[in-house]
Amino acid sequence: MSRVLLVEDEELNRVLVRAILARADAPAVRDADLLEAGSLADARSALAGHDVDLVLLDVNLPDGNGLELAAELRDEPGRPTVIALTASVLPHERAAAIEAGCDAFLDKPYAAADLVQILASRLG
């Protein structure tokens, strides 16, 4: 079973992701173990205590920019896949996410099917 870390400070967005994963048609997505972090500090703690296969990473967090975490993970051996979830969708923002080490980028607001598809392709 895969483990996904959702780094998102907005409770409503975390509830939405939980619901999308629970209803996903793809078994790899539906059965994934979901960890949640509301800040960079919480995310770092979760990563220190758990093996994580994939990080869904909000960029704008209360204690910093999520891309800092992506950059920290970028060169780690066996690092998790990192998918940026953000409303910052300008080309230079997207390029900054990829440069920081994100493997993919999903614009907010996103369709549930798009989230399931990107997760299924990475967890599959």
C-alpha cells in the first residue's frame, strides 16, 4: 500500500482530498494511506517518521513556501514523488515548482478526476 502525504493548511481542502481519494476508482489511489500536514513543520515531522511515496504539496503555507520542502527532498535518495497543488499558475510559477524538484503540477481548483489521474499514474 502506498503512503501519500498531503501538505495543505486549509482544512476544507484536506477534507476534499480525503473524499476524492476515498471515492477513487483506481485501487492504488483509493487504498493509499493518507497522512496530513497543515504546515511545513508538520510535513517535515511526518516525513521524518514515515516512509512516504508521494507528497501533495500546497505552495502557500503559513510557515513558508512549500517549494522549500520540494527543494529539500529533491536530492534525497529514494525521495517521494512531489506534486505541487497551487493556485499560482503563471508560467514562471510553474517553472519554479519544477525547478524546486516537483515532479508534476496541478492547478487549484482542480477536478477530482485530474487529481485521481495524476495520483494513479504515479502510484500505479
